[in-house]
Amino acid sequence: MDLTSVPTIKELLAKYAISQPNKLLGQNFLINKDMLARVVDAAELTKDDTVLEVGPGFGTLTTELAKCCKRVVAVEKDRSLLPILREILASYHNIEIVHDDILGFNPKSYQLKANSYKIVADIPYYLTSRFLRIFLESSNRPMCMVLLVQKEVAARICATAPHASILSNAVQYYAMPRVVLLAPKRSFFPVPSVDSAVLKLSIVRKFSEGADKNFMDVVKKSFSSPRKQLAHTLSGFYPKERVNAWFAEAGIEGSQRPQEVALEQWVKLADAIQKEDA
């Protein structure tokens, strides 16, 4: 069965009395075979790997992942797609189909321990920021993620100073992101309104326990007024003389805007604040 074929997808929808893909769940299924292969390649899977897939849909990507790794845990929120998945994936004994909302999913319940699994997924656009926050801030982080996301969001995630944002800093605090390739909207069915990109996140950064909360706190406060100079913004939260001392320690100029500050400077600033609060 060719799961990248639109007629095949329509036949499956009709067979299981599904009128159309669920727009509210952001269902746009990958139908580009070359793109499919590139996504799997980007994950650099081995026969010992475990993969967590989010939103398997019809199992198009799931089957390709299962051929390359030891185990696939496929989490699908849409109950109507479960019978289709069970039919298509019946012959694959290394795939576990889980009916759950990924935002409430507990990796520990499926023996997915920190740095022991990879995430490969074509996630709905609306889910991207929340999904990344949950899994990057979790104590059970994956070793890497390969995600199909909106092209503009991928660019924002990969941005660095002077074009940084809360999102880019939040992601790059935990991982090194890079765009593997672009995915034109015609690579999906139904065709979405925007192009996508294959984004790979290598989880490599390690910081002291609890430092991430302090880091995100100072970044969020700083970006609360993105057009203002940092000295002015942070003086609204901390004593001005302490802010100046912290800036000197972190190598930050008070006249800088938050988008102009490098990740390493944010880390130094957060550490300086944390040391004083300890």
C-alpha cells in the first residue's frame, strides 16, 4: 500500500467513514517520498534506537522508522485514525500505538528515559512551541529531535543575535538546531497554507540543576519590552546598581536590546543573578 498516494489516503478515509483530515488537529500528511526518506536519514537511526513519533496519522513515516530502529512508540491523539493505524501497522511487531495527547504524555510510562530515545515527527504547526517547551524542559529529554515544522518557525528557532527571540533562546539553551531541508507545501495532503522545514535538534547543552528556570525567567523579563534597552527593562525588576554589576559580569551593554544579546551572555547573566540569590 502506497501511503504517499493521495488516492490511497482518500480510499482509507472513505473505508473508515472519515469525511476529511481534521483541521483542528492540524492534520497535513506527508506524501513526498523523497522528503520522507530525508526525514528518516536525518534521525541517523540504528537498530538499537527507540523512536517516539508524534501524530503518526496513517503510519506513513511510522513504517519507515520501524524498518530502521528497534522500537517505535507512536502517539496519536485522533481516535478515528487508530483503526487505520492498527490495520496498516499490524505486521510490524516493533511498533506500539498509543492513544494519547502528546502534551500530557508521560515518557517514563513507556520506559523512555533521558537520552535513551529520539523524537521524529510531523507535528501540527499549532503545537510546536508547547511541544518543544515540554520535551526540552523535561528531565526525560530525548537525545535528538527531527521535526517537520513551519518554515518561518524553523528560521526563528535557528536565529541568533541580533535576531534572537524568546523561542530561539529557549530552544538553543538545550539544543543545537539546524534546518536539514525545506519542505514545500505541495509535499503534504491536504496542502497547508505555508511551507515547512525539516528541523533537527541535537540535545547537547548541559547546565547546573535548576539553572534553566532562572535562565528563562530573566529572558522572559527582558523580552517583555523588546524595543527597549535592557538596562531600562531589567531595572523595573531588579535594583539598578545590581543590574549594572550583572551586566558587567556577563559582558552585556545596558544599551542593548534583548534580541542583540548572545545565548552565552544570557547564561552568564542568569548565573550572576542566581549566585546573588543563593
